[in-house]
Amino acid sequence: MLDGKTVLITGGTGSFGKKFIATIFNKYSPKKVIVYSRDELKQYEMQNLDPFKSHDNLMRYFIGDVRDLPRLTLAMEGVDVVVHAAALKQVPAAEFNPFEAVKTNIIGGQNVIDAARAGGVKRVIALSTDKAAAPINLYGATKLASDKLFVAANNYRGAHDIKYSVVRYGNVMGSRGSVMPYFIQMKNEGIIPITDERMTRFNITLQQGVDFVLKCLELMWGGELFVPKIPSYKITDVAEAIAPGVKIKVIGIRPGEKLHEEMITETDSLNTIEFDAYYVILPSTKLWDIDEFRIRTNPNKGKYCEFGFKYNSGTNTEWLTIEKIRELIKTM
């Protein structure tokens, strides 16, 4: 799929970007891989790591911000595939710096859409978050707006041969700002702070997230929102897995935080098709033949979800045990 293609990743120096690029070098033979990000230090550090160092002849590092449309447009000349991973994603930071999150996550998202269309890009996938479903914090609200922009972009692509889709999944294990590295750090303090003992979250490993995005690049028709089927965990089980018997201190829910996360709301269920390993939320405007999409994207053709269905971390049917959490932590 990516053999001989030029691929650009916004936010390419982040944990997802690095794992994604390492994976495509392992599985494909791309013509060129472009890292588009705003931090020159992270780019310098990345250049000196394998496998990026050993593929230096295929790598191109672009310093730029997704807020900067002219720079982004220049970077996308001759690009075939774009994965949009750049975002301001720290929930408390977005609450206290709201318009900064808007400029990066919403205006930056629209810039990616416009630059990709102008540059002749064929496929664009934007990364979303479970916090974009029924958002209660600003980060989730900006990502929901971004999701809507990428889906709607398919309505006005005109004669351009370009497709835009969205991938939404839950907390990435071990990523920047995730709870597990923090709990490991606090273990040495002899006490682990928990916001609420009832709290649950979805969980996906970094490699699983990358593999799902690659799968969606193959499946996408443009306008879909892909959601993988992934397990949940209880926050108390994470604490027990990391530090058995350690003292727990309940500190209360932080600004903009939910007890349970959702990836598909009850209202979304009206337009959601279930496949074996993932769900697809269809675009609200009819862009293509839905029955043909079901037949071509999966042998079992998929089935519509019943009205009232919702995909919630607290009512999930698959859960990580304490032992499984321990096993996964060893791979971080």
C-alpha cells in the first residue's frame, strides 16, 4: 500500500509518529517519509535514533506548525499519504489555554485539509480521541470539531482525487501524559493518587494504534470514522498491577475529566456499522453506496448497530485483568 509512496506525518516526532514511521520502514518500501513538526530538538534527537538514522536517505524533516498554512502547503507538495497526528492534547492545559487548543486542533486541522487538497495528496487520515465523543472538556470539543471538518472535507473535494477519514481510539498505553508512567513514578513515593475509584478507561498499545491506522488507510473510502474494538481497565486495577498493596489517595476528578470514556455515543449508533474487530461511524451525508462499502471492506459485510448502542469504557464487554496489565506494562 505504501510502497513507492511519499508519506507525511504531522506531529511526527511524537510517540505515535515514531512508531508509525518505524513500522512502515519494517513493512513497506516508501519513496520518502516527511516528519512535519515544530520542535527542532525533537527532530534532531529523532535523526540520531534507529531506524530513522539507518533510513536517513528516505527521511525529510520539516520544521513547521499546522497553524501555518503556507508552510504546510509547501511541505505537502508531491505527498501521497498524510497522517495527521499533531495536536495539543493535555486536558488541563487545554482548559487553561483554550484558544491555543482551538488554533492547533481546529484551525490546524482545516489547514491540513486545505494543504492536502492543494498538494495533490490521495489519502488523509486524522487521529482522534475517545474524548471527542460527547465531550465535556475543551480538548475533546476541539477534536470533535476537527473530526467533523475532516469528514465534511469529502463533500467539497471536487475533481481532486483525495479521501479524508478519521481514526478514533482510547488511551495509548505508555504515551506522553498517560497514567501508567505516572503511577510507576509515584510508586516510589509510597502512595498513588487516584482521581476516583470508579474510573475506567479504554486501552490500546502504541503498536496496535499504528497497525489500526495502517489497516484503515487500506479500507478507507472517505468520510468514515473508524473505531477499534479494544479492552477497558479499571484505574484501581492499574494501581494494583503497578504497586500491589500500596496506599491509594483519592484526590477527586480533575477539570474536564470523565468517570468513563465513550467512543461511540447512543446517537452515533444510528450511523454505525459493526465489523469483527472495529466499528465504522458513517458520514451523515451520503457520499457513496453504503451497501457496497460493507461488501468491499469486510467479508462478513458488517451489520448496523441497534439504536441505543453505545461504546463506553464502563460497560465494555472486554476487560484487562491485573495480570494482563502487568504483562503489558513490561512491553512499554
